[in-house]
Amino acid sequence: MPLKHHLIKKSLIWVLVILTAACSEMQTFANESWTLVELLQKRERIDNVLETIEVRNCGVVESKTVECSAGTSNELNVSLGGSFGRGFSGSIEASVSTGLGIGRDSGESLDLPSPPDGVVYRYTVNKKYRVLIGDVLARSSAGREKTTGYTYHASCSLRIESVTTLTCAEADRPEPTQPPPVEVWATDSKLPRDMIKQRWDEGYHITNLIYGDGIWAAVFSQRTNYTYQVLVTGSEFPKDVIEQKWDEGSRVMDLAYGDSVWAVILSKGTGYTAQEWATRSEFPQDVIKQGWDEGYYITDLAYGNGVWAVVLSQGTGYTSQEWISRSEFPQDVIKQGWDEGYYITDLAYGDGVWAVILSQGPGYTAQAWATRSEFPHDVIRQGRDEGYSITELAYGNGAWAVVISK
């Protein structure tokens, strides 16, 4: 089947009708009350949250207590508008409560020792959470049913990781002003729309957006040539909006699917001179081959809602490209590609396989990758210290995969 080059213009009236209908549906959805009726899937991860706390004895002796909360319904976050007890109107069937262990209050508190006179203790405290994630079936007061994602802080523990001893004068000395980092990242159980807007206002642009293990992860950079960005979301692949934004000069630079939502980032200033997209229920090797024959290269690939979505572009600077799909992460093929002058330019997981795109000509001089069972904060921080940037991020088969390049 030939690739469709989507250049059809939609009228403003049609766009307004769609947006009005979507807003009306969202308003109806928000006004309904929901009951969680069946636990469909349950996985577990460990989150470590480090917090720095000062306890002072500079004329007045301070005493501080650190607390963490888990095991109650307030710690259950669902993708229907908030968390129980914090803006979410809903109830939970007994089978769901039992399956998650709701009601087994397992919060902790930790008293931090006070320092002697004239001294400040600066504590680094690790709040370790056992988090349950997965899908649950919800039923509305109107009788509608929806499968939605959840995260639940089932238990937590506290541990002092380190203590730094300072004089009061040292603690009060202002820290040297540091320039803002050129690259930052964030994770959230919900699509981080507010964070994205904040980073845009600070002069950052999104370079990666991915969903995995019950969380959204976004990477932002100030080292791009982008002049404008927009986030488009929808339960269906947003082809009409993509075509509209193409007409306005924007190009797709990232695709993601998670929590029953497609998220597409479109940017101006990508350098792409032409672009096409396609979706297939099977891995789109026919689309890729035809695109290559017509001078296009893969610039993004994602899997969601039972389909592969591929974006191919001209004006990439690539001179050659290959793709690999394996059930296990294809580290041997990546090594071979590096030896032949190829670099990873895209990475995705779907339908039981890892898909890796290797290209010549992306402008990189060095590259590394790593996989972790938890979000790879350590790899990202170490890479940043060594001058690397995050260029690809994916989650699949119980592991995060990160690619850093320079």
C-alpha cells in the first residue's frame, strides 16, 4: 500500500466542532463519580526519594521529625482526575482494596537528632516507597466502564543516608549562584502538562517524552534549534491535528503512548523539509522500506493501542539507516553498528519486541546506553557530568533503556 502524504486541509469550523465535542465529553467525564470495581493488573516498583533537611542549634535548638505516608486510600492515584481524598470523587470495591492492601497504614516517622550549640546538621534522608502500579476497571455513576492506570504507595520506610556537620556561619553562607542546567528531566504518574508548560516558559524544549512502568518521563533541553513546540494528545492517533500543524510549518519530533493516550510533540526548527507518517498493526517494515526508497529516514517510532506508529522525514542529515527488532535488548547488534559508524537514533518497545533504529550522520561523536529496572537517574546524572545528553529513552519488558550521546 503506498504511503499517504497527509496534506489535506481541514476547515476551521470542523476543528472547532471536534474541540467543542471533546471538551463537552471531558466535562461530562469529570462530573461523574467512579467506583474501582476490579483489579486487572498489579506490578511493583521501588521509588527512592532523597530529601535534604537542616536541623539547627543557632541560638534556638530545633527539633524536626520526618514522616512518610503509605498504605491508605489517600495514597491511591488513578487517572480519572486525582487521588482519593485529594480531589477525586469515587469509591473502591472491597476486592480492589484487599488486592492492594489498602488500610494497612504503614507510614513511618523519624526524629532527627538535634546538634550541639553553634552547629547545624544537614541530613540527607531517603524515603523509600514500595509502589504498586497497574490497571484497574472503573465504573461510573452513569454505567460507563473504563480501564485506567493507577499508582499506590503501599508502604514506606525512612533512612538517614548521610549527615553533614556545619557551623552556623557556614550554613548561613549563600551558595554560589549556578546557571540553570541545559538539560533537565522529570517523572510523574500523570502526563506532566503543567511541568511542560513551565519548562517552555523557562526556555526549554522537550526532546523526549515516554510512558513506562506507570509513569511519564519527560526530558527538556535548552540546546535545540526549536523555535516553537506544541503538545497534542488524544485517545486516537491525532492525524488531523498533525496535518494541520504541518500546514503551519511544524514537524513531529516525538511520539508516545501511555495510560490510553497518544501524545505527540510537534516543533518548528527541526530542519526537516518533508514528513510522512503511518500506523500498522504489524511492525511497519514495508512503510520503512518505501520511505527509504523515496529519500525518507525514520525520525520516530512508537507502539500503542495495538499499533506501531512511524514517522519518516527528509532533511535529517542521515546518510544511511538500519532497523533491528529483537525480543531481548539487541546489545550485540548495537555494538556492531557502532563499529560501522552507526548511532542509535530511535528506540521503542512494543508487541513483545525492542526496535532500535541505527543511523549514520546524526552528528554524534560518542554514545552509550544502559538498562535499569528502575528509572535510570544514576546513568543520566553520570552522563551529564561527563558531557553527554539524553538522546533516547524507552521502557519495555520490565526495564528502562536510556541512550546518552555527545
